[in-house]
Amino acid sequence: MKRTALNTSLAALLTFPLAGCAGASADGPGTVTVTIGYQSKTINTVTAGTLLRSLGYFERELAARGKREGVTYKVKWQDFATGAPITAQMTAGKIDIGSMGDFPLLINAARGTQLNRPTKLVSVTGYNLRGGLNTIVTDPGSTLSSLADLRGKKVSTSVGSAADGTLVRALRQADIDPEEDIHKLNQQPAVGASALQAGSADALSQFVAWPGLLAFQGRARALYDGAELNLPTFHGVTAREDFAKKRPGVLEDFLRAQARATTYLNKRPVAAAESVAKATGLPPEVVYLYNGAHGIATFDPSVKPVLVDALKKDVPVLKSAKLVGDVDVDAFVDERYVRKAYGDGYATAQAATPAPPRSELWLKGENKTRSFATPAELLRQAAKQRGKVRAAYVPDTTTETSWFADKAVWVADGTKLLPFVTPSTAAAYTKAHPGARTVSYNQALKQAS
């Protein structure tokens, strides 16, 4: 049954007929339409999708190019729930540039090679060096408390996604066979979320922003933090090779616009979160969890060697699921265009690392957050501001994954108050520290004040 699900996923990619013309060359003389595939609700792709679209930076770049060249450029944005349909449309010549997660990127590369319509990874959107962008969640009232409890259970995920990769790796580390010891349900994120709520799935492994959204809504709690794998995960931008060769300047315009959108997000994270929330219908507090100043995702378009190395480690996982064969990652990665678009600061950006984590407090009516060096400091301020807190975020004590303070598992260790994303990591800490105990969020607030 599991193998049938995998075959169905692959078959879905094959159902799109190949087109004879590229997306950017289907217009009459003097007009060129560039088609962009993106995932509005996969919010750590926003600098190449939702946010970029709302800011209009790419359109401005193309307007200037069109004026120089005497050509009218148009942009067509196409929104999808996952990366698979973007790949199908790219290999059909109907999408020129797309954004998706690391596992779908590899499928994108494999499908492009297989169909003789090669694609290239040209930039990165959001990343997390430990893997915190993917999370396994369960129902708030579930008795499941660790990965070991998933044996024999129904787990929903999107086969071939980065979240599926996290699930497979995590289960293997726990000595659980991901094909034989669980019942894997291959479902779109929204379907899986509904299945979890209905009780037809015991757990859900998904990518941004689903775990955070469900936790924020009180419809799920975290069971496994992907950052426990300590393996980078990211989303990136892929372009058809023929499009890049035919219109390198247009691709550079896109990447220049992406860099500007990244700067906007990093300088105005609350405004960016509000903008993305308006466009997607997601709560701003959830968008900020991932895309905030100290959120789970770090945004930088440069292609970092550590991310390329992680991509190579992803290939065997997809091969074992028979979703790809061999993938030449080095041939797939092409940073020439983003290097040129970025300019002299590219090497510095490529070598940069994320800032140390901090706790953040977002008060009602304020357009910026307040940051604190320790979770205990945040708790003291949150206790003073009762009724005025819009959202509070704290980094996990061991993985540094940001999480909602009121959804975290808190541990009191003497005078220290320590937050954890999952019960299992909190339990591991209390086991290693005699005298430490789990406390509720309200107890933590009381102790901090």
C-alpha cells in the first residue's frame, strides 16, 4: 500500500503534457511573459513569491529592462500548495522560475534531466541550519509523547517533501522502519491537518507553516522538532536552463528583486509578516514565528556550501523511496546568476551565519517586537503585560528552534526557566538534571515574576 502511494505521487508528475513553447516565449512580437511558480503558504519562500509579488520589485526591474530594450514584459504568478506541480509545469515549459523545498528541488532536478528539460538551482530563500523548518505534530489530547510511540500509528505527510524526509530520517534514528513500522498517509498539508483533527491520522509531519499554524490554533502540539536531526533544510529558487540561457538578464532581474525583498524582510520583519498574512490568510503571529527577526527561518539568497552539502545527503533518502535515481547536485547548482545579481557583497553574504537566538515579545498595537537575551527575561515582561501580549516567542533550549512561549514545554531547574518545543526533549533534560521539573506556562510566568 505504501509503495502504491509513492507510485501515485510519481504518476502525478507525469500527468502534465509537455508543451512545445517556453512560458516566457508564448507572446506576440514585442511582448514577453515571465511565469513564476510559487507556494504562497510555504512562507519561507516569500522572498521569491508572496512578499516579492506584493512589493512589485520584479515588475519594476522588468519595466526598466523593457524600456531599455523596447519590449513589454509581463509577469504571471501561479500559486501552488506544494513543489510537485511546479516541477510538472516547469518540465512542460509552462513555468520559467519556481521556488520549493530541498527535497522537491531534487525531484525537480531529476525530472528535468529525465525529460531533457534541465533545471538549475539559482538561489536560496529561507533556511535553517539544524532542520527546524519541519515538525511532527500530534493532537493536543494525544497520549503520544515521543517518536517511539509512532509504531503502528497512522502518520500523514506529503511524500517527496522535506517534511517527509524529516519523518523518514527521524524514524530511522529511532530504529523505526518508516515503510514497515508505521502507516504512512500520503496527503496534501491541508488534508493531513484535517485528518489529524478528525482522528484518522495519529500524527502529521509537515513543513512551514502548518505545524506552527496548528499549534497556534490549539489544534496540535509538537511531537518532534526537525532541528533534532541537526541537518540543514532550506527552500530555494529553480529556473529552467533553457530560459536562463535565453534570458539571463531577466533571471538576474528576478534574483536582484529577490535580494531586495530579502532586505525588506530582514529590516522590516513585522511589516513583512503582516503583508504575507494579508495575502495568504495566515495569522501574522504564525508568519512571524518562521519569518521574524529571530524566527525559525533565516533569509539569504546566497547559495551556501553547507546547504549544497545537505542537498547531497538528501539524495539517498529520495532514492530509497524510489522517487529519484542518481542526482548530480553539483551540476544542478548554478550560482552564477545570483552572484552577478547580488554584486560585490555576495562572498560576505555566503559566509554569514544566523544571529544568535533571542526571545521576542509582540505586544498588541505595536509594529515591532521587543527582544530579550533569555526566556526568563521575556517571561518577566510577559507577566507584567498580561492582556497586552499578542505573541511571545522563545528558542528551544537544545535546538534553538523558535516556538510560541505559551505552547512550549517549560522546565524549572532551580532559578532557571527553560523552554522546549517537545515533551521528549524536555524529558531528556529533566532526566539529565536531577531536581529539574516540568511546569506549566502559567507557573513559569508566576515564577519569573
